[in-house]
Amino acid sequence: MNKTWFYRTLLSYVPVFFVVTAFLFFIFFQTLSEQNKKNAVKANDVLARQAMQSIDHSLKSIDQKLTYEAMNNQDMVRYFAQDGEEDLYLNVRLMNAIQEFIVNNPLVDSMYLVRFKDRSVLSLGTSYPLDQYPDAGFIKQREHAPNSLWSDVRSYREFSFEVDKRVVTLTRGVPIFTQDKGMIIANVRTDALHGLVKDMYDPGVSFMQMTDSRGASLLEQGDSPKTPESKRNELFASYTSDYTEWNVQTGVPSGGLASFVLGLYNVWFTIGLIMVAGGIGWMIYVTKRNYKPIELIVGRLRTYSEQKAQSLSGDGNEFHFIQNALERLIEETGQFAEQFEQDLRVKRQFFFYELLEGTRPIGLDEWQKEMERHKLPVTFGDQLAFVIEIDKYGEFCRTYSQRDQHLLKFVIDCVVQESTQNGPLAVWKLWTAGDRLSGIFHSIGGERELREESLSLLEKVRAWVEQNLQMTVTIGVGERVELPDELRVSGKEALEALNFKTVYGINRIIMYKDTVPSKGEMYEHLQLIQTIVHHYRFSDEAWLACLREFFGHIRRDLLSRDDTSSLMSFFIFHLNRAIAGMGPELQEPWQDKSLPGLYDALESFETIDELEQLFMKELGEYADTLRSLRDARSQHALMGDVKAYIEKQFTDPNLSLDLLSERFDLNGKYLSKLFKETFGVKFVDFLIELRMEHAKRLLKETNVPVQEIAEQVGYASSVSFIRIFKKSTGLSPGDYRKEDKK
């Protein structure tokens, strides 16, 4: 076969090959020059930032210390408040204080005090009348606005025979807020500022210029830094301080080696443009000459796919069919990727929910597989759970519409996410209840980093919500864990920490390790509250007698109104938390009527008898409503049977959700959901509650060893029993028995 056309086409591109090869060499040198310039720009940017930050930090430190001295130095306070004769001993102490301040702050060159009452000045050397002090002009300028920013560069001398020094000055009025008794003045020499930054750069490679708000140089002598030579320098970075309003500029000095190297960029760029233009011209010529065979192929393709092409386009473009096909493919791929991300997000949230709920035991190997599937860090490291709870959630629901509630919760979610950006911690979070955002912090930097960073981030979130959303949140923090299956424990600890919100107060962070169960009479009250809530949640009439007993204890202990209010707030809090776990139709009458009624009663009561009557009325009405709503539900009788079965078989160590699922022929997760919606408590927590109550009775009424008690209440391992008992009561079984016998 004749290959004339092949060789002709091959040879036609040979010139392009040489042009491209040559151009690659030029591109290399051009790229090198450009990279050098970028590195120079980056280096100067870093230099300018560091210089400005260094000076700002030093001046802010002086500012803070000077303010502290003005507020806390009692000698200064007495000096500015002094009447009558001069106290020379006080003046000497103040001179020593000034000397000590200058020694502790090496940047400070001089410092003196101005007292408005007698127009006098006290410096390190002696005391002057204001009109005779060489710096009287500056003092009079600042007299009516003492608390100003750092001054621009100025000349200063304390004695008339001294040579003027270039300084910047900070003035602070005394007292700090009224500023009517005098002021404190501190001077920093510009030489000292230059000493802070002179080691940061090489004058042969970079230049630095720092000016005040008037344009006067802070790093050179004189007030005309912008010489013709400096104007020829190439400026790369410029920053203005928000604190001092000074400006720092850095760049490459003209005429140096760095300037020459950066100048090569233009040379290589020009040569490259010439090469590109030549190459483009030659390719256009060759393409036109060789287009005929390609045109024939395109024509045949268009004839073959004419019908399909017309369905995609009508402009006659021979490549439009291919273009539309590719666009459609890209669009479908994008939709698939978006759907995949949405599905992955839902699966990730469900996986997170399973971790906190403990419904799925996960080992390290399975953790790594799940993390790879969800595109998350595979190393478990150190983790801890936290729960952000909206304070006064009833009021929150009454104040905001459903749409506004979702918006505010979304804002809180975003604040938590943005707080961890560019930090060492990763965060996973999920709204697990109407008022709770549960989350996990993940760190690979060790326990100390996890603890410090997590507390810092949560404090920022708490403060931001308080300042910007007209609401507050309380945050419970669990303990650090090192294994995936322990995350449920940390999550439960975070929730238990929130149980102490009424004790520690709202709008704060509560660490689980800092919570200590109440002892003595208060502990007795809290235990009785738990009993009332337990009976009330399950519509057990015993709640009424327990509530009367509770009010009897309040009368017996002669609690004050504040103590009673705190205790009753704790009672309402636990009632609300128990009911918040029930189904929406059970929560609605509670949130709409009963809960506001209890809070109104707590605000308005005068006597314990009145409070008891109001609580009995509100709780009795809701108990009747709760009973009727539960009876109306189709699954209520079944859930009653499940509850009765658990109460009967709770000592069986094999009792589990799977066993209940088989016993009552229901899906395990569906059974767990129905149980919680009906009674407001999870199956696992209800089981633990039954076992712990039975264990307490055995510890009080018998001398059976702890090992045997663990077996009798359904635990195969005494270690697990002791850990759960201590978490539930705050005491080990042995200590609980000892406390009961005292």
C-alpha cells in the first residue's frame, strides 16, 4: 500500500516537533523564573505578616500590662486620688514601679504619670509641673482623649539637655473608664521596633518599610522614607495593622541579584510568545493541508448517524452530536455522583447513630473498613462524645416557628463544623433529639490535644450561640475512649453530664469527670425524683404516693424557696427528658399545656402546699391524657406485654433485643422504636434501670457478695456490673453498701 500520504503528514509535522522541543526549553526557564517570583512573593508575604504580628503582639502586651497596672496598682490609685501635700514616699514607690515596668518590658524606653488635679508629671527621675515638662505639648494633645491608639512617630526627650529620640507613645487614662484624674504615658523607641524585625530578613535580598498612619518611617531616621530609590524597588506585600493602623511593605530591592533573576521572567516570556506564534502558524498551515481526509471521515460519520444527530442538534455542526453525547454522559455522571454522596451522607449518619446508641458492636477492623467506605480517617486514635442541648427548649419551641427552629439548629450545626476547620480535630455530629446535637471529636494527636482542643472548640460554640442567637446551650462532654465499641459509653457519659445541668447551671460545659452525685439528704431527694419519673413514665399510679412523699421530705427538711425551686426544676427537667423520648402525639399535650403549667407554678408559688396542689393538678391531668393516648395506640397492649416480660425476665443474662424480637415476632429495631415512643426510654436503659434497682435492694437487705449479686441481676461478669453500677449511682457496690449501713 502506498504510504505517501502518511510520510507526507509525518514530515509536515517535523518543524512543529523542533519548535515544540525548543519551546519546552524556554518553558522550563520561564517556569523557573516564574516560580522564583512566586517564592519571592510568598516569602515577602510571610515576612510582612510576621513583622506586623511581632510588633502588634509586643505593643499589645505593653498595652495590656499598662492597663493592668492602672487598674490594680494601689500606689497609682492613691497617687491620682491624692489631695494636699505631696507624699514623697509614695512617689518613690511609684518611681520603683515605673523602673520595674521598664525592666520587665524592654521595649519601653520611658514612662511617666500625669495628674490633672495639680497639673504635675511624675517620671522615673523626678516630679515636674506640667508646663515645665519638655513633653507638655504632647500631653495637652492627648489630655481630652487619653485612651487612644499608639501615636505616630514623634520626637521625645525628658530633659531639655537630652537629644530628641524617635518614639511611639501609648496613653491610658486613669481611672480606665472615667479618665478624669490623669493618665499614664509609655514611650517605645523606634530603634527597639527595628530590633524586633531586623533579623527577619536579609537587606541584600529583601527590603522592608514600615510607616505610621502619616507615612513616617518607623524603621529609619527621618520622616521621608519614600526616596526615589525605594520607589524603584519592587513591592510584593503590604499589610496594615488593625491595632496600630501602621503599614508594613516588603519586596525586592532594585539592582540586586534577586531583582535580576526575577527580571528574566519577561525575557523568557517574550521568547515563548514568539515560539508559540510560530508554532501556531505552522500548525494552521499543516492542518488546512491535511484536513481533507479528516473531512471525508467526518462526512461519513454524519451520514451514518444523521438521524440521531438531528435529534440532538439542528445547527449542522459535524461534532455537535459527539459534544451532546459527552455532555449528556457528564450530566448523568454528575447526577449519579450527587446521589451517591447523598446516600453516603445518610449511611454515615446512620453509622454514627449506631455508634452512639451501641446497637452495633464494632471492632477496630470493621471501623477501618467503614471509615474507608465513608471516606473518613481510618485511624481511630482518641475520641470523645459530646452532646449540645438547647436550654429552655420549651420556651424555644414556643418562641420560634417550626421553620425558624430548623434554621437555628442548622446554624448551630454549621458553627460546630466551621469551628473544627483547619484544626487538629475532626468532628461527626447528628441531631439525635429535638433539643440535642450529639457529636464525636476525633484526634490522632493524643489525649491532651483531644481534651484541650475539644474544650476550646466547644467553649467557642457556646459563646457564639449566646452572643449571636439570643439563646443558650449547655454541653455535656464524655470521657476519652480508645475503642469504637466504647463510644456508646462516652455518649452516655455526655448525656449523664447534662443531668447535672440544674446543679451546675445552664449555658456552660459540663465534663462527666467533674460530676459528683449528691450525697446525704439531697441525694435522697434526687433518688426519689428518679423513682417518681420512673413510675410516671410507665403510668404507674405509684407516682402519686411518691410525689406526696417527695413534698413531705421538702417540708421535713425546711428547704428554702431557692433550694425548693432548684429541686423542682430538676424534677421538671427529668420529667421533660423522659417524655421527650416518647412519640410526637404524646409530647404535644405535654409541651403545649402541662410543661408550661409546671413552670408557671414554679414561678408563682408562695407555699409548699400551693406548689403541691398545682403540681398534683398538672401532672394528674397529663397522666390521664397519657393513659388515654396510649390506650388508643394499636401497639400499646403489645408494648405493655414487652415491658411486663422485661420486668419478669430482667435477671436473665441472655435477655436482649434479639431475644425480645423472637419472643414477640417483631423486628428488633422496630420493637426498640415502639418501646421508646411508648415509654420514653430505650430498652437497654430500662433493663439497666431494673437491674440496678434490684442490685440496690440486695446490697441493702442482704450480705450476699458482689459477685453473686452481679449474677442474680443478670450480669455474667462482675466487672461489667461494678462499672455500670458505679456509673448509675456514683459509687461502687461495696461503697454503696457501706454508705447504706452508716
